[in-house]
Amino acid sequence: MPGAPIRLRKYLSSTDAPPAWSAGIRLIPVSTVDPAALHALLTAAYANGSGSVPPQSEWWPAVTADKEYEPDLVFVAADEAGTPVGLALCWNSSFIKDVAVDAGWRGRGIGEALLRTSFAAFQQRGFAHVDLKVVAGNESAIRLYRRLGMVEAPL
């Protein structure tokens, strides 16, 4: 699936639909989650070549030390047992850095709900739009992003 990255943008509007969560799925604070579980989720999601994640010992310290990191902009979807099944890691510059859903949970609206949650958070902060990058060959992700109103933007 390798390919050049493309930047997509969602222009935020008060008429955007709110997130709708699948039965048994809920958002949990990132502070309650072992970073290793989030790293595993991202590593598995990016195993198809749609992205890469540094080793866990480097990844979380780098994320939390970044000037754009805020814990309130890390959205973790968990199952009834509290196991993370989806993640949207956002930067405070109105950028969605990573979106991942566990393969066993895909197709249940979790990715869409995570994105809509991210959109709402940035709209509440007064941003006009939110961006993300995606590998051009990641067709299923691009279909989702476009269905939610994202359009190509300059890199």
C-alpha cells in the first residue's frame, strides 16, 4: 500500500453530525490506558504499510514531549472490558496525527466516531478546519475521510 502522502482537510461546521458509538464502545481517558496498548494498536494498524510507528520505548515519550500534545486530544475507544480498540491521536494545531481501529473491530463505525469526536473537539476550540495525512494507497481510509467531507489540501 505504500504511496505518497496526501493531506485531507475537513472544514468544520456546526451542522456536522455528532459521533455515534457502537454498542459496548466508550471513550476512556488516555491517562487510564497503558501506552504499550496504544502502541500495539497503532503498530498493527500500520502493518500494511500505511504508516510507521517508532519502537514503544521511543514513541510515547516523543508523543508526550511534543509541544502539540494535549491529553484531552487523545481519543481512546474501548470495549466493555476497557481494552482499547480505536485511537485518534490529535495535535493541538488542529491536526489528526494518527487514527487506528483494531482489525477485529473495523466496520462498526468506530473510526467514524473517533473522527467526528476529533472534529467536534477542534470546532469547540474555534478552529475552522482540521487536517490529516494519509498514504495515497490507503483506499479504505480515504473513502471514510471523503465520506465525512474531507477534501484534498496542499501538503
